Amino acid sequence: MTFDFDQAMPFAGNTLYGRLRKDSGPAWDAYVAHRFVEDLAAGTLPRDEFLAWMVQDYLYLVHYARAYALLIFKSDTVAKMRGAANIVFGLLNNEMSLHRQELREAGVTESDLDNADESIETLAYGRYLLDRGQAGDELDLMVALSACLGGYGEIGLRLIADPRTKLEGNPYRSWIETYAGPDYHALVRKGLAQLEEVSHSHGGTARYPLLLKQFRQAVMLETAFWDAGRSALAAGTTIHGVSS
């Protein structure tokens, strides 16, 4: 299936994010069409790998929310602070609730998650985001964050629109529908609109080569992160019967 990005996400096409996505080339395709994503769509992803990945993704989202909280600190207007705070709220109370629900059904409590070990992929990606936030300015941080925010929204839309995606009886249907759904895409719109605003105020055009390098690094870390479940399983630790 050919995915029409401009039709599916018209608010993002002619923007800094749209340029970054397009100029990432094959690295972007490797991210949004990864084996993990295709197995989710088919409903064939091994359950133990999915649950182990969900543990790691939950731990990653803790760092992601912290990075957005750092963006509140770096913002220079109340409006920008409010926008970042809304995304933090959405992450903590909407997106992460999917993880808590799925893992609770598998016997993993929130306390278990707080004490889980991070995989190499989780460590690398989480610390990269926080490093960009601490070493760079508001724009550097938002560019790094946007690979996840926009990418998962695109993946959700790709899967929900693809006739090959199995929904009926698919154990991962709630995951697909979460990232294709209106609540998540409201966050995407807010986040990418704020990125565009900050790009104009912080010289995004002049800084584009460095911003693209940072964005590609985040995309490559996203691609590697799809294998975080496999890496965690290989480590052999277990949380209430869920390898992680």
C-alpha cells in the first residue's frame, strides 16, 4: 500500500517536520515499516516479545515525559509551557495507560514497572533525548522528540488504512487503534504546531543541516528500539512471568 502522508497528515506536510521526515529517506522507511510493525498489523507478533517490548516502551515513555517536562522549563512563553504540559499530561494519563492496562492483564503491576531493568535500546534512546534537552535549546529538544511523536501517529494511520492489517481478532488491535485514534493525533497536532512555531523563532531554516542530523539520529534510535523486546528477552530477566 502507498501511504499518502500529505493527505493523512496535511498539517505536517509543508513544515519543518515534513522536511525532516522526507529528508531522512530510507532511515524513515526502516522505522515506520519495521518487521515489528508488520507483525503487529498481522497479529503474528509473539506475545512474549510484545509484552517485553511494552515494558521497555513504558520505561522509555518515562524518559520521554521527562524530556517534555524539560521543554516546559526551556519554553519562553506561558502558551508554549501550556502546550508542552498538555502533551506531558496526555503521555502520563492516556498513552501510558494503554501500557499499564495491557501489562496489568499479564500480571505486571505499576510497581513492577517502576523497578524493571532497561534494555540497551531503552538506555540509549532515553538518554539521547535528555542529552538533547540539556545540551541544546528548545528547538533541538523538540526536533528530537518529534521523531517519536509524529512517527507513531503515522504508523497508526498507515496500519488502520492498510487493507492487509488484521483488526478482527488481532490481539494488538488496541495498540493500533490508540496510535490511529483522535486522542493521540490531537497530541501530534499540538506538538508539531509548536515545533513549527519554535522553528520560526529559533532560526530553524539556518540550522536545518544540524537539525536533520539530530532527527536522523532519533529515527535510527526509534528503529533500533523496535528490537528492545527481543533484547530484553535475551537478557533473561522476568517480571511475574513476563520476560523483560
